[in-house]
Amino acid sequence: MEISVILAHPNDGSFNYAIAQTAVVQLEGNGHKVFSHDLYKEGFDPLLLSKEITKYAPLPVAIAEHCREIAEADGIIVVHPNWWGQPPAVLKGWVDRVIRPGIAYEFLEGDSGEGVPKGLLRAKAALVFNTSNTEIAREREVFGDPLETIWKNCIFGLCGVPNFYRRMFGIVVTSTEIQRKEWLGEIRRDIDMFFPANHFISRRIE
């Protein structure tokens, strides 16, 4: 299987970085081909310009490569911190430029863009791993857990990915080394559940 791993955190000493590295190692150990991108380290340009908006617009080489990989991916893993209930700007820009018409979704014939698009992604599962310094209960009860809505409904659900799973780790700022090691163990188990060695288990987890 081909799995795309997208990391969005400016600090390569962060727990986000450790999550992404753990995911890549586990995936490769299970025999999968991994497309891994550290958006900050690569200097990904998040700005979507008007010349790129249309379906058949010519794309810069780097963006075209990201689009090819995400279109071919059997699974997608996204790792990022919870910043104001949103992904970091560089990751929002990645969504704007890569999760695009003709690649991730399309409107049906006769639809001028006002309807519900058809999802095109071939990925059978998308996993999102977040870190936060807000208690999970408060995130849900006070803020409504906006990251769940963004990734599950607005992005992967709309683009046709049938299985979505998200895990939030926190509170990171006060976590111990032992706790972080336990969390990384959970990451490995999640990878094995969705992308095990030699075969793919298709299961829906709500």
C-alpha cells in the first residue's frame, strides 16, 4: 500500500515530529510505501493564487507532485497541533492547493458548484493525530471540537474517504516522558489497526 504522511509543525523537536516519525517507521516496518512530507521543513508555500483555482490550471511542479501522491494514496495520515481549534496555516494552505477539484473531488455534470461534490480520493482510511494543551472534555464541551468537524466532515468525508479516525493527545505541555512513550505506543497500535502488514483491514470507526 501507498500511504501519505503529512506533518505540520515548525519544531523538529516537538511531539508532533515524534508522532510522524513513529508513524513512518511503523508503516515501513509493515511493508508499506510511504510518501512523507514535513511541510515546514520543505518550505511549502500555502498561498493559493487565482491562477491555480480552476480544475485544469497548470500547477507548479511541487504542487503537482503532492496532488499525484494524494490521488494515488491508499491511506492518509495527518499530524499537527491544535492551534485555535484549527490546523496551522501551512497545513490549511496545503489543503487549499492539494485537495483540489479533479484530484480530491468533482462536481457532477450540470452542477455549477452549488451542490454536493463527488469524492475522488482512493484512500480507504484517513488518520489525524493532533496535540493540544486543552483538556479533551473542554475541547468538546466548550469549543465543540472543531478539528473533528474540519477533518471528518469538511475534508475527508467530502472527498470520499470511507474510514476516518482521529486521536488527540494532551495535555502535551505537562506530559511526562513516560506518558509520551505510551502515546507513541498507541500510535503504533493505530497504524497496525488500519495499515497492518501485508493487508488492509477496512473498518469504519465513528
